[in-house]
Amino acid sequence: MITALQNFISRKGKPVFLFLLIVVCVSFVLYLSQGTSIFDFMPDPNREKKEFYGTDLNDPEQRRVLSVTNKVAADLGAIISPTREVLKEADIRYFENLQARLRAAYQPENRDKIDQEALQSMFGYMQSWRNFPDAVKVMAIARSGDYDYEFSESSIRAKLIMDSLAEDFGFLPLVLNDSAINSLYHNFINQMNPMLADDENRSNAFQNLARLRGVAPRDVDSILYEHYRAHQIDRIFTNSGYSLDLEGEIELHRDQFAWDAEAISFSSDDFDFNEPYFFTVKLEAQPSPGEHLAIDLGGNKATFEFTASSKEANGSKYFVSIGKDRSASLKELSLVMDSSRLGVKGSISENVLSVMSDGSTLSSKIPSFRTNASTIKVVFALQEELESFHEEVKLDARFVQPARTYATVVSFESGDFYTPLPEPDEARMRSYFERNKMLFEPLPPMPSIDSIKEDAGAKGPTGEKGKESETNSSQIEQVDLSTLEIDLEEQTNPKVVSFEEVKEEVMKRIMEGDKIDAEREAAELTQQAALDFLDSINSIGEKARSKFPNYQEFRNSKELEKLIMTSGAKLKKISFAKRDMAIQSKVLGLETRENERRTNRDPLVEVDALNNKLFFTRSIRKSKDGYVVFILDRKTEEEPSQFNDVEFSTLYAEFVKKQRANAFGKWIDQEFEKLVQGNFELGEAQTLNLNAKSSQAVRASYDAKSSKIRNQLRELQDERTEISSAERESNATAQQKQRKVVLDQEIEDLRESQAAVNRERLLANQLLDVVNTLKPDGVWVEQERTEESVLFVRLNGVYTLRAKKADPELITGRVRDLEYSRSENVRSLLVDDLIAAGLNP
């Protein structure tokens, strides 16, 4: 056959050979696709092109490249600044997170874990943050990763604008390789991080970043060069600011003020909040033995049975001793409930047991209460309030019923195509044995430990050099060579293995090979069946669907149903929301493709994108059992949840949170009224008084206090370390051990003092941030209120420090800062206009 083909090719010549080569290449590519299909190369009819400076923002592939490119640049702080409005939101969010981290550092449980020097550095960083240029803020926010979609999207669009302008100007073509330009580019990288100046550090950083983002290390370098070019274009927009020298001098004098000011801060920890009662229990008569109350809170269940005598609990069943009267029995019930695993706490008032829940045992299910006695009355006290609260929040993202996708999984399983081969006959086994005889030869025996004489190699007597040499020689002569002769004989005349001796092993190996072949063949047949079904459903799609007025009728049609039922596949109905994708994918055992792994995309995203026009997945997908194709059944839109379907534990937590916030707000209003009237009692509130203090003086004061405490703490810790070392070496004196106890207490006191200074410093920073916006009339003002705290401030007086002639260099620096700030505003306006022009050509 091969010879005939060669002769045919030699006669027909080169064109036939090229044709056959193309056929083989196409077949090979299709074979290697393994889960893709020709439909992947067809345009998506549902995608509308969105051109933005030469880039289609609706193209998934271009979107992926833009996203990865932006993330790589953000990790190194090289992204292009977004617009001013977007940066403002990101700035607020970033600074709030810094404040949250700072508050967390003050918590008692974190006190020992915090580096005080790092904490002071963080204070200085936060104080300087508001004076940083936008470029520095963008770099810090980008590196932290603490930004949202709007920040990333605005940065991407700004970069596309700069790229388009660079192309229009013919500025720094990406293919240009010039040593001077490369030197400037390396300076740009070094400015982002001086450690990248070293070639080895830069190479390692690029490799790690490439591994993190799923790109090649050379792509990291290319991405940074593109951003370097975009930054050079961006500089055109930031050279449009202007300021007078007098403005710079006035700005320098802005910080030359001192203040008489006060601040009072309340924390929610200072406020006692009693959670609402969850349910109530009332005994209308003395209970009888055997009467019980069953409570199901979702997470935990418990049954409380009244008995004449005390008994120990049995699992979730608790026994309540009947008292001498109803009050005594109710009190006993309260004690047993408090000790149960329901996580509740009760209180009795007017023969009614009111029970609170800490929420830890609640679940998605609404609690239920049952009793077998008419004299035991249980009331779900919060049900009406919770239903009313649900009406308020049912449109919130946490409580709405999310949009769901319903689909049919057409699963072609390899097990349905697997055909086990029969056991091999003896002729086949003998043939296999003869061809693979070496596989069945026994391994040479290991030498026995007993064959080595105990006195062989023993240490000889000590003596002169010559005598020692003779002794060693005599020992060598005593070695028994008989075992060596036996081993040599076994190697030259190995034992011959017969077929009968290894017959079972031969059969086992043949059957294992047959099983592998059968499984491979089953996998190929499964894949082919799935591809045939995909081709069939595609061929009937347009023709059959045109006969029906809508997709739902087509989906329920006999034509489509017949095609699915005659495919030989197993069918399974699924439904999922976006938040359920990961779990549903694992249940189905779907294999994640390489492009999905790079972009961290779930396999079911493809199914979620199905619609009335594209109602089946355009490629087969590998699963744990074989290959699957998804067919859309229907989709439901997002809709308000019903009370009976809501996640009850979440609803209850939000309800309590709102109740607490409302109660805290009322309490704060009452305290503020007392403050204004002058009859306020400080209590647990934190206060601060500034008497003719400037901002620099206040900060210097706290720096000095913190430094003094740190030095004292370091001395005590060093002394304690010496005592601990002595204890480990078991030579510590009794006086040292007593001193260690005193040191521990002194160290704890100093840490308390440091925590107090830090809290006071945070309050001072809050006051200094707003003091220049207050009127010096001595009137208390509510400056800030959150769910956790509130800040009241007042300004009693303002002093200006004696003016002196400012340093010309300082004036020049401040003028430069003003010009840069104004140029950033102009740049933001221009970029906003260019983005609007690109989106609305």
C-alpha cells in the first residue's frame, strides 16, 4: 500500500504531496484540540463591537490581554493614573483601610504582635498621605491591590489613549532598540523600585511576576516598556500648571498656626446594647411529666422535657425538673436552656421567659417551635419585626434571589463505551512470555549478613608500624572466598525461568495492557460521540428554531427532544447562580482549560453566557466521566426574595446590626445634647485638649512620648531576656526569678501606656485634620459618625505664629508642588474628555 502511494505521488508530482500534507496537518490539529471545536473560530453573533482608540472593549480576548497587562503593571506600580474622580474614590477607600488596620493594631489581643517602630512609621505615612502627589498615590494603591473595577478600567482607558497618541506622533516605536532609550527605560524601572537596578534582582522579580500572572518573563519587560512610553506621553498633560511665588509663600504659612481645641470620641464599646428577645415561653399551668418543648434553630436542635425528678441530658434531649409552682418550673427551664447547646440566654419577667440568641446556632432555615402541651405557649417574638425588616432589604444584593441559569447536561461517559477484552488464551500468553522473557528473570539474591564473618575487619592490636602492617595482611588472608565463587557461578549460569512458573504474572500483565487499550479506545469513542452530537445539534439549530415563535417552544419541541434522547448520553438537569459556579463545576467534575486557568475563569461561565440564539455550548468539555455538552433550558432574572426563602442567619445578623446602630445613634444624640448643655459626664469617653499647640508641636510631643516608652520597654525586655537565658542554663538566682515577675508587670504596664498614647495620637490626628475648617466660637460640632464611633470637636481659639521671611528654596519647592497639583487637575479633565470622545465617537 505504501509503495503504491509512493509511486502515485512520484507520477503526479508535488501538488498531490502538498495536498496530502495539508490534510494530515489539519487532521492532526483537530485531533489535538481535545475539547475545542470549529465553532470557537466563528464570530459571536451576540457581541456588539465597542471600538475605543483602536481596541474592541467587547472582544473577550482583547479584554483578557488588557486585564493581564494592567495587573502586571499595577504589581510594580507602573500603571497610568486614572481620572481624578476615580482616584478620589480609591484614595478614600485606601485611607479607610489604613485606618482600619491602625484600629486593629490597638486591640488588646494584637498588642504583643505589633512592631511599635513600624506603627510609628505608619503614623507618619498616614499623616503625609494627603500631601502626596497623585502619581505617588496611584503607585501605592496599585501595588497594594486595594482597588476596584472602576480604578482598573479608568487606568486601562487612559493607557489606551496614551498608546493611540504615541502611535499618532510616531513616538518611541515598540520595535525600536536604542541604547540611550534603553538607559532611560531602566531609570524608569529603578525609580519604581531601586532594587530592580540589579540585573539579577530584576530578572528574579520578572520571573516571579510572570509566574503569578501567567505570562512569559519577556512579556513583563514588554508590558513595562509600553507603560514607560505611555508615561512619557502622559507628561505632556502634566506640564500645564502655573503658580505665583506669593502663592507658594502663603501656602508655606498655612501650617504656622496654633490652636485651642478639644475633641471627644465615643466608641460603640462604651455603649451597652441588649439584643432583642428572640422568642418567649409562658407556662399557663404547672407542667406535667412528659410534656416537652422542641426548639429547632437550624444549626442546633433541642428538646426540653419536664420530669418529676432530675435527669442528665441525653444528646439533644434535656430534662427539666418540675418545681413547686409555675415560677419555679419556669426558672428551672431557663437554667437548662442557658446551659444547652442552643446558644441562648433567658431572663424571666412577670412569669414570661424571654430568650435571646447569640446567632451562632442559626442557619438558613427559619426557626421552629413545637410543644405537646396546650399549657406551654411559645411565641416567635421577632417574626413580625423580621418580616418587616425583610421588606426593607429584600432588594439588597445579599437578599435578592440571584439570576439563575437552568441547563441540561448531555454527558457522554466513557464507561458506556468501555468493552473489556476477554482473558488471553495460552498461546497469546506464551508468545508474550517469549518476547519479554527478560521481564520475568529473577533478581540476583542479596548477600546474607551471616556470610560475613564477625572477626573480618576487626581492629588489630596496637603496635609498631611494621607489626600493624603484618597484622592487617594476616586478616586479609583469612577472608572466605567461597561465597564469591558461588555468586560468580550464579551470574555465569543463571536460573532459567519456565512459562509455568510465571503464568499468572504473564496473564496479569497482558490484562493490564488490554485494560489500558480498552480505556483509551473508550475515551476516543466517547469524544467522537460527543462531537457527533455537537455537529447534529448545530445542523438542526437554525432550521428547526425558525419554525417556532420563541426559544422555549423550540426547547420543548419533539425534534430537539428526540435528538437528545437518541444521542445515547446520560442527561442531568442543573441550575446555578454566579455564586454557585465553583461548587457546581466541582460536582460535575469539569476540567478547567488552560486559558480559563490563566484568567481564573470558571468552566460554567461558558454555560452562563448561553442565550436564546446560542443555546448550546460550542465545544465539548472534558469531565471526570467523559465529555459533556450543555443545552440551555431557561434563565430567570434577579428578583426579590421571599421571607420563607431568605438566608435566615444573615437576615437576623443584619437586623441586629441595624437595631444596634439605631440604638447607638439615639444614645449619641442624648450624649451630644448633654455636651451642648454642659452637663456631660465623661465616663468612658476619650478626650483631648490642645492649648495653643501647633500641628508640628503636637506630633513632636507624641513622637517624644512614644520614643521614651520604646526605650524603656527595650531596656526591660533586654533585662528579662538575660534572666530567661540564665533560667534555661539552670543558673538563675532566686532574686532574678523574683525580678522577672516584676519585669513582666512593668512591661505590661508600658504596653498599656503605649496603647493609650497611640489612641490619643489617633484622636489628635483626627482633630488636626479638621481643625482648620472649624469656627473659633467654642461650639461643639459632630465631625464624624460611623457605626462604631463618633467624634465631637470644638475650636476655642486660633493663634498665628510670628511671620518670618521664608527660605527662597522652600518657596520654590512649594510653587512647584502647586503647579504640579494644578497640572494634575488639568490632566484629569483632558483625559475625561478623551475618554468620552472615544466612547461616543
